[in-house]
Amino acid sequence: WAIKQEIETFSFVDHWMNMKERFRLEEHYVFPNNILVIDEKAKDIAISEKIKPERLKIVSNPYHDYLKAWNPSETKEDFFLNLGLNDLNKKIILYAPDSVSNNDWVKLYGVDESTVLEDILDTFTELKHNEFYFIVQAHPNQNINLLQKILDKDQFKTIPKQIVYNIDVPLLLYYSDLVIGQFSNILIEAS
């Protein structure tokens, strides 16, 4: 409709994956006049996927710019208290998966967020559990039951762990000592 009305259109792509597929509408592609990408790599990927270079413009990600200047308004003590964590000396290991099972990407990548979670927890069973809390930041469209089923397995019962959602993500990232993820923008945000 916008093209027919000669309205200038823009789309912001905040990642490097599936660049062209984002513009697929049934059996054809509908491109805006301008596609704003986050860096030269994203532009190169878009061009390699046969998106016209004249449509592409590199811009910074406004949310990432916001995060660069962000400072927590909540102390670590308050943050731990709100999560029900009682030992400020423990490290927070954060697993922040993307909900790849929603797209059945296991066929493409051989893993999904639950298989990766199980691998991580298998590794953590050998660590000293009194030194860390393991937190899973569920993706907004995540099937929580998929992850909870792994967390509830008997072999992981000694690991202090919990799933969180509806949480201030920058605050969670700020107080995490290690962030593990796959595909998700939260990895960029953590850096």
C-alpha cells in the first residue's frame, strides 16, 4: 500500500540473521525503500542475499546506544533480594536463550534452547554449587514449560537455579557475571 501511495518506507533490522526472509510475504518479497542495518557486516550479508545496496543504510542501534549510557537504579543487594537470592558473594550465571524451538531450528542447527540448557546443566553438576546462582532469562515468546522440564530433572536438583521473565533485563545483565546464549540480541546487549 505504501509503495502504491509513493510513501517513503523504512525498516530497521537489528540483527544479522535471516536478513532477506524478514521481508518475505507468502511467495514473494516486499521491501521498504530504506533498510536500516546495524553495521557493515549486516550490510554485506544483506547484499549477499540479493538485497539492493541502494536500499541499505548503516545506522546505530538506538537501544544499544541507550545501554551504553545506562546505569542501574537498583543496588546489587536490592536486586538479589528481589530475586530471592540471599548471598551477594555468589556469582550469577545467566542463560539467555532465543526461542529457536518455536521455529524448529533444531533441524538446521542440531540444537535448541532446551538441549543447550541440558548440556550446560550437565557441565554445572561438576562445579561447586555454593559459588553461583544459575538464572534462565526466558525469551518473551518462550515456551517456559520446555525449559522448566529440564530444570526440574532430578540430576540437576542440587544446582541453585530459577527462570525469570518480566524482569528489568539491563539490570539482570549488569549484575550477571557470565552470560550464555544463542542467537539472541541479549548477547550484544550484555557486551
